[in-house]
Amino acid sequence: MDHTGVTQIFSTNSPPNFGQTVTIKAHMHHLASSMLQARERLQELEAEYERYRVCLSAIRRVPIEILGEIFYQVAPSRRELVNLELVYTKWREAALLSHQLWSRVDIHHPSSLEKHVYPKVAKWLGRSGCVPRILNVSEDASRPCKEGSRHCVFENATVLKLLTVGPSIGELNLYDLKGHACFQNLKRLMGAPLEEGPYRRPWDCIRSLWLNFDNGMRWTSRDAQVSHQETVFSDLPPSLEVLKLILSGANEAFEEPSTANLINFNIPSHTLEPSRAGI
């Protein structure tokens, strides 16, 4: 490219003539094309450099046991845990070896849970190995549920299967129970305890039970006593070590707050044995 008369323009403030202008524009176009090619080549080099760099990443050398513990400490949600598995094979192996990741299931709105969900939930809990499993079941506190209703919020095939034929459960937390009838209905739907034998229902193996009754629930002695022989808290798991009852404040939970300390919940005496310090 002819630069005649162009270089002298750099040292002056004089405008270029027509010929110089054409020459300058042509050279600028050439430079722009070269710059574009250089940027594309730079991007290629950077991408290649990154491929080599990640090969030396320290995360590649972390043992899968440590990876599993990291996953557990960040407490991923169900969807996040599934996504972690999909990163690559080693992360999936780490997640599967960290049994604590699979030891808890939260079921919200069981009344709207579809029947085909049970195999997935059972498979999830099955990955927890020997780690004690936790099942949390909660319903929308605003959802109506009246005694005698044909559609109890806890009348769900998945929940019932998990408590009768599913994997063993170490801790069961029931939230927003609408009242004693709700809890009674859940036990009725599970059926009678199985006879002594090699198999026991998950319900019968529960060691910790948390019953959180809805704030709108009021208690009287009549409510706690279902019949002369049976109480709301009859047929609790025989292996129970911890029983937690969560009620609302005295003004909301009892019709006569001044006599709240006189209400007898009729919890069976064997459940209140001194050896069960957690109750």
C-alpha cells in the first residue's frame, strides 16, 4: 500500500487531500480486518488455554468422600442435588456415597400428591443406606379439614405407603395437624400393627415423632380421650424415644386457659417411661 504523502499527515494538523484520504481509509480497513482475525485467534487460544488449565484444577483431586461431605454441608435442594449428579460421573458417585444427602424427604401438600410418586420417594430414601431417615409431612395451614371429612389432608397413598411398607423411618414430623381427629384418621388408615415377625412397619420403627397441631386447634379433656380404652396417643410407635407435641399458646389451644394444666392428654404410661428422656 502506497503511504506516499500519508506519513507526513501524522505530524501535522492539515487535512488530507483526496488521494491521501483514500489511502488512509484503505489502510484502516486492512488494519480492522487484521484486528478481527487477531481477536478470533486470541479467543481460540484462550479457549485452548482454559481446556488445559482445568485439567490441573484441584477439584479433580478431591476424594469423592470429601466431595460428598461438601455436597451435604451446602444442603442442596432436591433439584440442586439432581443437577449435581449430572455434572459428571465422579460427582454422581460422590453424591450416591454420601448417604445423608438422601436421608430426608419433605412432602408438602400431601393431599395433592399423585400416586405414582411413591416409587421415586422410596428410591430416594433407599439411597440413604443405614443413615436414619427423616420424613416431614406438612399441609397448607389454611386448607380446611373438618372431623368426619371424606378427604383428610393426610389421606394420601404415598404417605400411607411410606409409613406401612416403605423404607424404615427414624424421625417423623407432622406439621399443621388440624386436630386429634386428623391424627386418629392417619393411624386408622395405616391399619392395625403387624404381628410379631421379621417385618415391621416403618411406623413401628420410628424413634422420634413430632406432632405440630394447627394454631386453630383447641383441646379439652374430651378431645384427648377418644374412648374409655383408647386415647389420641394410643398405638404410638413402640420404639419411640422422642415425642414432641407442639401446640399454640394457652389462649388459643384451650377453651379454658386457666385450667390448661388440668387437661389430661392421656399419653400411655409406657410412652412416658423415665428411660425415654427425650419425651
